Amino acid sequence: MSDNTFYSDDPTDKMPPRQPSQPDQQGKLIIGGFQNSSRRPNRRPYQFPPQPPLPEQRVEQPMAYPQRQSVPPYQNQAQSARPVMPVSPGVQGAPGHPYPQPGQTPGAVPPTPGLPPKKIKRPLMRRRGCLISLLVTLVLLIVFVSFAVITLQKVLAFGSAISTQKNALSTQTGYMGTSDRVNILVLGFGGSGHDGAYLTDSMMVMSLLPQSHHTTLISIPRDLWVQVPDNSGNYAKINAVYPYYSNNDANPVVGGDAAARKVSAITGLDIKYWVTINFAGFRDFINAIGGVDVNVPDAFNACYPKNDDASIDASWIEVQFNKGLQHMDGERAIEYARAREPLEVCGKGTSENQAELTDFARSARQQLIIKAALSKIKSIGTWPHLYSALNALQKTIYSNLSLADLTEFALKMDLNTGHRVGLSNQNVLVDAVSSDGQDILLPANDNWQAIKDYVQKQLYN
């Protein structure tokens, strides 16, 4: 050790002046030389405790496995050498440490000295999982699109079959965007195989305020005595208007327009739109949707034809309906909607509730059936049956409204709180007998204006 070493651990001691550096005999440059100090000649220099190197000062050590000798052709030799991360006990990446080494997948097996690292299969499995998920998604998308296309084609064909408007998705009215009242006349008839197959024994005006959903149902009695044809001086029951003008359903557009004009003249309502319902097809439609649930308000019994076609079987059966909620199939629902003959007619006793056999009561029951059917259609559980329901409904209804308009009207209409109005001998009509002996209804005091005034006051505003 050189005598120029300065021994001192007192921070107040001044350091001797630095001497110019001189090269030693071996050509080394002496960084700092100090004068000899006589103080504490035997004191060893102060030594600081060893400190661990900072992260950037750690000594690199080779990895346990040999480096690859070859480099890709696109790398030069200077670029081929890659820095090796330091490995220290207790530091992430060290052998035995629970965390993975840099670049190592969690859970991978550490490399064995002298052997290349084992391949990790987990990323491959993940890639396969992503591929399978993608394929499943594509298959589901194809199925959904195919189903939508088939459904759309079927809906368009259905809309063209039931309407005078061949573009099922268009609207010729635009009524839902206004505050104007919209009126639709519903005409129900028995269909082929019945006596008077196209006499509209059920006539009802559905009057709707689209913005508020307020709905008024106005029943028109089939026995109302009117001129047929218009201004001819010849009279018939109003249920004969449709079959007369349509030539027994051969031209439903002419028949529907004529019936709408007649009812509009009687009620004072602006009626441009109409729908015909064939009850024979309606039976099949109700069966297709799995039947309907009807809350019967009043019990009654009546005579009902055993067969729709009297030429096949002219006998009668007794039908009984009890008060309360009942599930009805198509046949039972039609019996409930159309029954009107008292038991005395078929010699089976006396009916318990004659009031339910009037035309007004029948119209109210038909409204309940229509309400139950619409509610069933809106139920998600019915949707799988809609294909078969469309087939049945295609033979049931016809209208001068497009499918889009009919659908929107049905969605806007509120039958739960709708107001029911019936023209009857209890308000503005009186019983009478025609010159040929038919039971008919006429305006009280022959005042047709009184019917219009009554309807206007009863509208749900």
C-alpha cells in the first residue's frame, strides 16, 4: 500500500491538496495522489458495507441452456446477440421462484439444461377455441338469416293473400301518425256449408284513437231494416248487404265497400276500411294457436246445430257455458260466439238466460273471442305456432287494409279497457215485423238521426 494514502474518518478533517497525476512505472495513470499523513499511520481505510448492485448494474449471467448458434439470414451478426436477463435468487424468474421467467408463459415447465424449452400448448388450444366459437357464430348467423328470409317470404305471401293491397309492408293510410279517429268495419259470416253462408250475422265497428289507444266497439244488429240496394225502395236486413253486392263473396271488395258505406250512413262515422271473417276458418285458426282463454261473464245454454251443413245432419245439440274463465278450442269458441237459439226451439227445455241469446249479447261474446285471440297471438309461447296459424288465417280474413296497417291497428287497439256500444231495442231501436213477416229492428220514431247522435255520445274520447 502506498504511503500517500490519506487515513481519516473525521468529516471535519480537510483533505490535503490533490497532487498532479503522474504515470507510474508501468504506464498506469494514478487518479489521485495524496501526501503522506502522519496521523493514524496504522489505521486501515474506512470500508463501506457491500451494497447490492442496482438493477441496471447487475452482472449478466448466461442462461442455463446454450444459445442458438445460427441466426436468421435477415439478421446480421451484430444483431443476433440478444441480452440475457439476470437471474437472482428471490427475484422474479429465478429457479424455484413462483413467478414465470421473462417471456415464459405462466404454468410452463422451466427449460432443462442442454435442451430447448418445451412448447406451450395453451395458446394453441385458445386459438382453436376462438376458431370454434367463430364457426358456431357463423353457422347461427346463417341459420338466423335463412329463417328470416323464409319467414319474410311467407309473411309477404300471406299479406298479399288476405288484402287488396299486394304490398304487405306498405301503408296506404298513414292514420297512425295523426290524431284522427280511425274506423274499421268487421263483417263475420259462417262461410260455405252454412245456410245463408255469407249473411254477415256479426257486424261491428272498431273505432280507434291511435295516439291515446282509446277504443270503442260498436255492434250493429243484423236485423236492422235498410234499403238494399241503396235508394231502390227495396228493403232487407242489413246482414244481406254484403252477400248482395259481393255476389256471395265472389267480389269481396265490392261487398265490403258497400257494407262500409251503409254502416257509415247509419252511424255517422267515417268508415273507409273493412275486414271480413269467415267463421269456419276462424275455428281452424284458434285450433292452430292452441285455443283461447275466455272469461265468460254470464252462464247460459242454447240450442246449436249438430252440423254446420243441415243437409248432412239437421239435428240439434245443447251447449252449456258456465260463468268464469274457460279454455276453448276452435269448435267451442265458435259455439260460444254464435249460439242464439233458445232450448225451446229444439225441444230441450227452457234456456236459463234468454238475455244472452240476443243479437247484442252475441256481438259482445264475439268481441270476447276476438280479444282472447289477439291476446294469445301476442304471447311469446304462441310464436312457434304462427306458421300454421298463418295458413289457417289466410283462409279466414280479407281486408282492404294492408298487412302492415292491420298489424299496427291491432297493436294500437286496447280491448281491455275498450268501451262497448250496442244498438238495440234498449236504446234507439224498436222491434217490428216486416210486410213478409220477418222480425226486424227500426229506429225509434223512425228517427235515423237519433242513431247518429247516440253513437257520437257513446264514443270513447
